[in-house]
Amino acid sequence: MFRKIFTSVKKLHGLRHDVRTMLLRTFPSLTQKPVSITISVNDICNSRCTTCYIWKNKDAPQIAYETICGLVKELFTQIGPRNVTLTGGEPLLRRDIYDIIRFIDGKGGRTRMLTNGLLLMPSTIDKLVENGLRYLTISLNSANPQVHDSSRGIPGNHARIMEAVKYVRKNHPQLKIEFVCILFRDNIMEIPQMIEYAKSVSGTISFQPIRPLLSAHKHVEQKDATATFVSLLPDSKEAEKAMDMMGKYYSRGEGAFLPRSYIERYRSYFKDPFHLPKKRVDGSAISISSDGTVRFNRQLPPIGNVTRSPLMDILSGDEAKRQLLECSKAEICLCDFDPTPQDIVQLGKDTLAQLFDEKKSVLPSQSNH
């Protein structure tokens, strides 16, 4: 009885982050300061993914270590420590990635790193933890080794990830593990298996539909990128079934905690995958590319470049203000579902209803004693 009640209360307790995020994003007047910052530390990759062409880059720019430290110091000094996500490309291809993580941690930041897992050797994991990494986010496209490795273009990638996760759980249980899965034709029906695996290693998982924007790249003709994208789209009926499965798991808070409206947006997207709604921008999240370009969202034009101007000047500049005003009432982009007030209310209702149902299922058995 108490275990069931505790589980439900814990789920409700987890709403704190969603509520806080919702308030910051829905009422930007409360704060114009970014909650999180994503830095693409490079634009090269050692995978050969079918859903992305970054790996074709040969001479991509790499944001300097001094630039990263400077913008982090400026941001944290002005508005306090923030969540910092390091992505690429593949961050572990940078020899100074540990120095970057250590600097952010030393300034009080909370660092997350997204990796394809190919370089996650035990010694690498040890150094990441020693230097202050809080969250390890791993790209995992399938519970099936053949499907995952095929989508990543590297034989043995799945096995390397499995070994890395085992090592983390045995030697660094405090390190939080997250998985990101791109949904496409070959894995669309694997959602239950993926969620169960994430649960089995005390991790969480999020899903992202394959998107046209991830297929287009300067080294690939647009017609070829579009053809690849179309070939990887799941069957519409299977996508519908998959969304139903995802809804059942997520409504119970298993694997990840997702409001029901998010599932419906996925469902709508798979019916019309060439429509990417415009993202609502409120300044609570910023992205910095490997050449220093600053954006609120990848769909939007740059608002500045940290190699030429201080970050805080960029965020308070005319272009940033124009985009905040223009996009404040836009649709929410599929690539970054931000909780709305309705999402939070629905999530709370679902959690309370489950708590009440679990209590009811336990109470009658008590009366028999």
C-alpha cells in the first residue's frame, strides 16, 4: 500500500520541474533570462547516421575553449548558474571536453552531454564523472542491435552502449543516464521495449520523430535528402499504433513523464511530416553553434555571434527583441515540446487520478484483515 502511494506521490513531486519550466516559458515577464543553454562544441561526428549528415563535414569550425569559458562565465555572473548541454557533432571528439565540463562545474553549472556512445570507454566515463558531468545522454535508436547499428552506420555501436551503461551503473550510480531515440520506419514499433530498457537501468528516454530538417545538409542535394527522409518515414498505421503505446506508458510516468498533449502532437506530425510548426520563443533557452552563432531555435535566424559580441549584449539586442515579440504566440515546434498551462493541469489531473485509483485498489484489502 505505502509503496504504491509513495510511487504516485513521487510522480506528483516530479511535476515541480515541469511547473517551473512552464511558468518561465509561459510568463516570460517573470524572467527574460535563459533557463538552459545548448552549446555545439563541434560539428564533426564519427557515426554515419542515415538520419543526419553532419558526419560528412570535413572542415567544420570548432568553437574555441576560451570562447566557451568566456560565455559561460559571463552568463553565470550575470544571471547565475544554468543548465548547460554539450552537443555536436560528437563532443567526445574534442580532447578538451573534460576541461570544458570541469569549468562549467566549477562555476556551479549543471552539465549534460549528448553522445553517440562510440567513445564511451571505462576510462572516458571515469574522466567525465571526475570532471563534473551530471547527465549522460546517449543516442539509442533501437533495442535491437542490428536496427540500431544500421541506423548509425557503425557495426558494434549498440554493444558499446550496452557495456558503457553497465559500467556507469556499477561504478558511477550517481550519474544520471538519459536516452534519445529518433523514431523512424524500422523502430517505430519498439517504443515499449525501449522504455522498458531505460527503466531497467534506472534511466529515462525521450523520442523524437525523424524530421526533414535533420536530413538536409550542405553536402547533400536537397532532393536526395528528401528522398532519404521519405524512405525512412514509418507506415501511418504503425505510427498511429505506436503513439497509442507511447501514451499508455507515459500516462503512467514510466520511462519518461510526458503530458498527453505531446503524444497528440507526435500523432499529428506523422500524419503531415512535412509541416514543422513554428516554435514559440521566449528567451528561456538559447543555442550556440560550433561557429559561435546564437539562436533561440534552429528554425530561426541568428541573433548574434559570441565570437564578435558578448552574449548578454546579444540577448538584449534588437534582433533578439524582434524575434521574441514576433514568435511569442507561434505554434510550439515538434522538436522541443514546452509544457503549456493546459499540459500541466492535465498532467496533474492524470497523476491525482492514478493516486486515487491506487488508494482505492488497496483500501478494500485492508478491511478484510
